[in-house]
Amino acid sequence: MIASPARALDLDGAVARIAGSALRAGPVGCVGLELENHLVDLADPRAPVDWDRLTRSAAGCGPLPGSSRITFEPGGQVELSAPPADDVATAVLGLRADQATLGAALAADGLGLVLLGTDPLRPARRLNGAARYAAMEAHFAAVGCADAGARMMTSTAALQVNLDAGPAAGWSSRLALAHRLGPVLVAVSACSPLLAGRTSGWRSSRQQIWGELDSARCGPVLTGDDPAAEWAAYALAAPVMLVRDPVSGAAEPVRGRVPLADWVTGEARLGDRTATDADVDYHLTTLFPPVRPRGYLEIRYLDAAPEPWWPALAAVTATLLDDPVAADRAADACSPVADRWSDAARLGLADPALRAAAVACLAAAHDAAPPALRAEVGLLRGLVARGESPGDAVLRQAGGTDPLAVLRAALDPPGGTP
């Protein structure tokens, strides 16, 4: 039974609370998708979009047909979070409808949605004044990763695929596969070769930025025989980012590295108090590993990419984890490159071993993909067979690496003319 959110707790209680909420047993099959878009003023794409204009325009689109929730990231990125669907084809259909509806509403106000892993044109700049983001910014600066923290918050965009945790007996192998797939799918999804007006030298600048952040907060969760317990240990060792006032909603940044365990035990006092259940729950929302257990699995390592790539990436990710035959084939293919996160971000499919694993994974996914998305998966399979990722397709469409041309090539819908 979950205790009152305001109640103080001890270390054993914190472990039980975190582990108990990590994974929810049940069948696999449901899929939730979240898609982040960079937002640009079509008349002046180099300028940041005014915050009031951004929120007013998005609110004007009304209820979305697929019931996605609209939220705003620190740099003004617009995120669509779709409700869980019965399968990945239904999830993509709903999110596509919501993306089109939102895009049309914003276009009427001269704004465009850009699907890339990083903003290719503009420098990092925070537009969202929410207390959480101001505190995050201060914490990252205090622990020595101010630049990477600012870029992560304001210049990156991702496709997130949320999948059921599955039966409890399979949690260990399922979490292990989700991590093992990570470097390969980073390379396959790579769509961020430019950042802040220049070529970065990385196929996935988004993943490179995440790699520069505190590994205690953003590194992979090692998966052994008890992933829920490992998640609890990871969370308790991770530094507390901020302390929220439960009444006002104000957020005080923690300007140092104070593990959650120290706050829970009273070895450290933050906000002039010990930690409560609500503090523990909120702390979990400030942890950003590439696979995050939230009762279900958040797959967080895919770059945002324009059509037809993001639907294909969603289908490939869900298929490789949910179809047992495809999962077995992918596990074998990815084993030789399972820990090569940095190489995947830097080299992508130019690396022979990552390319071989990716070709095998795309073949497995294509064979088992839902018919409604097989064409998109086939296009991605062909791209991967040539040693390319969506970022290469965008550069080809842009005719080079000019940041404005790259931005134009990734506008959704395609063909916009900033």
C-alpha cells in the first residue's frame, strides 16, 4: 500500500516505494508515443519564438483527434504525449493525426514544427520559465555540466516509445534487451548532425549531449536479476536536483551532489526538512536514464526524425521488444555492440559492427512489423542497408549542411519554406 505523499519515510520505506512502482506485471502489447518538435517562426527562423505566442497558438488548436497532451519543454520544444494504444500501428495513427492537427494550427500563426534530434540553427536558450526548469538549470551549473544541461533542456528533441513491462518472470531479460538495443537504435535513429549553426561531428548530437551529463542521473541502469531493486539503488544514489514546496510549487535547486539516500536518512537536510514520499516520487521524474521504468518502460534514446522515419522507428522499437521471435534475433545481433553508446552517437552506421547489427535488427523488425507500418519499416530498412540514418536523408534533401536548409528539410509537414 502506498503511503501518504506527505509522510516522512526511512530508507527501507524509500526502497520499497521505488521498487514497488518500477514495473507493473501484465501482458505486452500496449504502446504509448511521445514526440518532441522544435518550433520555429517561419518568417524569422533564426529567432526564438515568443513564449506567449507559442502557448497561445498551441492552445488555439483545440482538442486533438488522438487525445495527445501538449506540453512545452524548456527551449520551447512542443511535445505531444499520446495515450496508450492497443498496438504500435494504432499509436502511430493517433499521433500522426494529432501532429497534423497541431501543425496546421501553428502554421496558421506562421509557426512550423521541425523534427530533428537537435536544433540545427539556434543556440541554447531557455524560454519556459517554469520553476522546475530554472532549478534544473541551476543544479546542472552547480555540478559542472552547465553547457550540456542547457543544450539538453533547450536544443534536443526525441521520440519516446513507452511499452508494457510484461510478465514479472521476464522483467530481467526484457530490461536487458531494451538496453542492449540502445546503441544500435541510437545509430539507426541518428538525426542530429548539426547543433547551434554548425556541424557537430556526431551522427546523434542529441545522444552526445546526454552522454556529457551526470551518469548518476542519465547513465544506463545496469540490469541484473532484479531490475526493480536495481532501479531503487540507482535512484537512491542519484543526486537530488531540486526541492519543491508542496504548497506553492516553488522549486529550490540543490547546488551540490546530495544523494537521495542522504536526504531520506537525515544525513543531509534539504529545504530544512527530511524527505517525504512525495519528494521521492518527484525525484524519480528528474532521473533520465535511456530506459526508465515507470511501471512501464520508457525507451528514451531515439532521435526525433521527420516522416516517414519516426513512425518506422516507433514500429521497429516496439516490434523488437514485443515480438518474441524478433526479440531473440535482435538480442543475438546486438550483443557484440551492447555497450557502445558513445560510438553509436559519434559514428552511427559508419561503424561496421553497428551497421551489421542494425541490418540484422531491421530485417527482424520488417518480418514481424504490423502490416499498416511495413512500408515505413521497409524504407528505414533500405536506408540502414546503405549505411545511412534519417539524418543522412535530411542532409541529402537539404543539399548539404547549411543549417537553414537542414531546418527546412525537416519541417513537418515537408515542403515548408522558412
